[in-house]
Amino acid sequence: MQIPYGKQDITEGDLSAVLDVLKSANLTQGPQIPKFENCIKQATNSNYAVAMNSATSALHAACLALGVGKGDVVWTTPLTFVASANCVLYCGATIDFVDIDKDSYNLSPSLLEAKLRDARSKGLSLPKVVIPVHLSGQPCEMEKIHALAKEYEFKIIEDASHAIGGRYKNQPIGNCEYSDITVFSFHPVKIVTTGEGGVATTNDKLLAQRMGLFRSHGITRDPSLMTEPTHGDWYYQQIELGFNYRMTDIQAALGVSQMDRLHDFVAKRHALANRYDDLLEDLPLVLPKQSPDSYSGRHLYVIKLRSEDLQVSHAQVFDYLRQRSIGVNVHYIPVHTQPYYQALGFRCGMYPNAEAHYERAMSIPLFYGLTLEQQDTVVETLRAVLK
Ligand SMILES: Cc1ncc(COP(=O)(O)O)c(C=O)c1O
């Protein structure tokens, strides 16, 4: 049987929560959305949460809410899913990248500082927004990035697609202490799922209001935002060019039900990851390091091959595991190496840490329902191919 690298956990409780919505009057724009948003606010200690149909939509709405547009520059890490960078291009702005730290695999604060200093000294554009990504759920060094944001006057969107339930300096990811907006994904391979879905959290009322507008066509029913007195109860105004980025109540109900198990989900991932740490210790691998001041969401367990000690290549190890029904994956193909980004002028070799990571990294199965037996199979198969 196939052991996937990630998989949702669905209980009878989840099923009945979804069924209840299907039997109700509102499949969308009903009471489950604010309920789910409240769950996220509580879990993250944030003041506002705006649910959308994906993290991609939430990243786009977050950029728009911060005023990103033509002529602006936004920086992110090259070692991420393309959505962290695409959201900037959707706004007509320019994307650029800051290479990763070799140990945490996250955007490097020291390389960020060097790039900012260099840009300022040469009179080049400074970023309007920086998007650090908490890769695998491991929080970025937000305190340092935030200090740079103050000095260089940029805004911060945390891409926490992998990090719900994680903590940084003992505070929940998503509380926006060191950022303007935090975005989570609820795709089925993530820690908590709504099928497809995303949420943006913020402590800024205006940003929440603007993201709410972009989520729903730029339309408001709030008289205080209208240009003239309401014509009646039916009346609404379109005051921005928005989208249909709404989450359905079916999805939100699943999210509400799943959020009850958030701590359990993350704790189990930690237990499995710790077990991998013990079982893989003697193999020619670099295992994921955990930073002492944070608690990862543990979305992914990424091993890196010590290629210099191995007779087999990255691709051979990958194929060996896949042929034996172990659903390994690679996170990520550096964004700047994608043909679309190459056509924008990016070149291989520009972000060597991310590129070196890509050549050796592999995500092995890690999800709530992974059994110890399945985990042993993954370890034994890896041992067999690496020996
Ligand atoms: C780091 C990161 N950002 C953004 C996204 C986009 O999330 P979604 O699939 O919810 O749009 C993903 C999804 O894989 C991701 O891994």
C-alpha cells in the first residue's frame, strides 16, 4: 500500500460537521465562516482572521491590502512553493529573492540585511514587503526580520502555510507580533485541512477590512465605507476591484471540526519526527534541526543526503523509494529556476544555498495517521538504498 508523504485525518465528527452544513440553508456565506475565523483568532491570539478559498488567494489579498502594485518590489525566499512569489506578480509588482540559511532552510536574515544594505548604498529599490516562509513549519527568525523592517521600512507577510499550531518565542505563529499579516494554508497535506482553504490573520482593522473586500469582489455593505447613503436593505457598493476568494461553509465547518484537534495534530507530528530523528541518526543524512526558541508545526520532515558519502544519486534514492510505494517528495524546486521566472531574468546560480538544498533534499512521509509500522517501513527502505 502507498505511504503518501502527507495526508489528511478525517473523523466521524468531521463528516457530520460537513453533512450538517449540506443539510442547512447556507452552503456558503453562512455562520461557519465567522466560526472558523474565530477558531483561528483564538489559536493564534490575533485580532482578525479572514478566511479565503486558498492560501494563494490569501497571499494575493494580503499583498493588495498592503498596497503592493506596479513599481513596487517584494522579496521572498526562493525555497518555497511558487505561490509565495506569484502573489506579487498578480499585483503587477516585481519579485526578488533572498537566499536561505543553510541550517534552517528559511530566508536568511543576514543575507536579507546584506541585500538591503547593498540596495540602499546603490540607490536600488528597497522592498515594500518581505514574505518570509516558515518552511516545514519551522519559524523564521522573525525578531531579526522585524528589526530590519523597522530600519528599512518594509511590511511583512508571514507565509505560514506550513506552520499552524507552531510557536515562536513561546507565542503562536499568526499572532503577527513581528509582521503585518500571516497567511495559513488548509490544503489536505497541511496540518489542518478544509479541503482547499487559507486564512490571513492580522491585528490591523484596516488590513482585515481590505482583505475582506478583496475576498468578495471589492463589495461592501458597510454604510461607513460607502460614497453615498444606502438606497435600502438590498444596497451594496463595489469600492475596489476584488475577486471571488470566498471559502464555503462546507469547508469552514470541516476547519472548525479539525481545529479542535490542532494541538493533537502537531504533537503527533513531533512524536513521529522525533522517532525519525532516532531511527535515522546513523545514516548518511542531514536531519532537520529545530531552533531552540521555537516549536515547529512539523508539516514536513526533510532529510538531506550526504551525497559525498553515498554511491547513489538523489534521483536514484527518490526513485527507489517511490518504486516501493513510499511517497517521497522534494520541497522545493527553487522558484527562480522555474521557466516562468527564468523568462523574467532570473538565472540558475543566483541563490546557491537554495539550489544546493534542492539537489539533496527529500521529504519523507509525515502525517497524523502515519503508523509506527509504516514509519519503520520508510526507515528500512531508506536504510536499504543508502547502505
Ligand atoms: C509555502 C506555501 N505557500 C503557499 C502555498 C499555497 O497554498 P494553497 O494551496 O492553500 O493555495 C503553499 C501550498 O502548498 C505553500 O506550501
